[in-house]
Amino acid sequence: MKKDENLKLYAISIDPPDVSKTFAEKIASDGKGVVGFPLLSDPDHKIIDTYGLRDPAYEGQNVYGIPHPAVYVIDKSGKVSWAKVESDYRKRPTNQETRAAIEVLK
């Protein structure tokens, strides 16, 4: 994010809040910075299912509900203006792709 930029960033997972907190602490322990946005918990995967992101590869496992990696840019009116969903958890949208989608809204 740029200084004084009016953006909000959230991450959503099926992890309970204590697991997300531990994960954020682990990330921060490398000294490169803290996670500066909320890590929201969706243990019943209601939001994940609303967006059709549940990964069927985990069906029958105790982690069922894990979503495909996705980034959504949502405008001020609440409309999804850009989305990128990956089927491979190792692939994520780049910061440049996401930034370009945000710049369109300005």
C-alpha cells in the first residue's frame, strides 16, 4: 500500500483465530515486517463457499474447506471489480497484477 492510500486488505482462511495469530507471529519473526492486515477466520467456510472457492481436493480430510488461492478487488460500492483465482495453491496473483486492478478504480 502507498502512504495515505485508502485501501483495506483482509485475508480469510478456515483457520481459527489462534492459529492465524500464531501464523502471523511466525511471519513477523523473520524481521522483515509484521502482517499489517486482519486475518479473518471462516471455520464454517461460509464466505469461501459464497465465492465458490472451496478446493474439492481436500474433501474428506480434516482441513476440508480450504479455498483455492484468490484475490478480489472490491470497489467502494461493494462490487467485485477484479478477481484472480488459482487452482494451484503454489500460485498467487502478483503484487503488480493486484496493483494494476486497484489503479483502475482511482
